[in-house]
Amino acid sequence: MPFGDGTGPTGQGPGTGRRGGGFGQGSGRGGSSVCTCSKCGYSTPHTRSIPCSQMTCPKCGVPLRGKFCL
């Protein structure tokens, strides 16, 4: 990148050139660390590899949602 502004050549191979590699959107990282019930407010730590929506609230039986999905 000649000017350090991210407009360099596209390059060859993974992780080179513009927007190459890294941990950008859609790379499977991040998400909620807490699953919460939208009805009663119950919360539990998120279990890796199990989406919050597949877990149910033990009090209400409502599917849980990620902390940032409320």
C-alpha cells in the first residue's frame, strides 16, 4: 500500500491486497456471550457451538436470544 490507505493492489493468494484475510464479517467469530429470555429476563452464559435460539428458558419455555438480539 503506497499511501497506507488500503487501496493497494489486489495481490495473489489469501490475505493479500485489498480486504484480504483477517477476521472480518462472516468469519464465524464474535456473537453473544450471554443468552437471555425476552419474556422474563433469565440469562445464562452462551455455550459455544449451540445457538441461543436452540436453548429454551427453564422458567418460561421461550427460546433464548443472544444478548445483542433483544
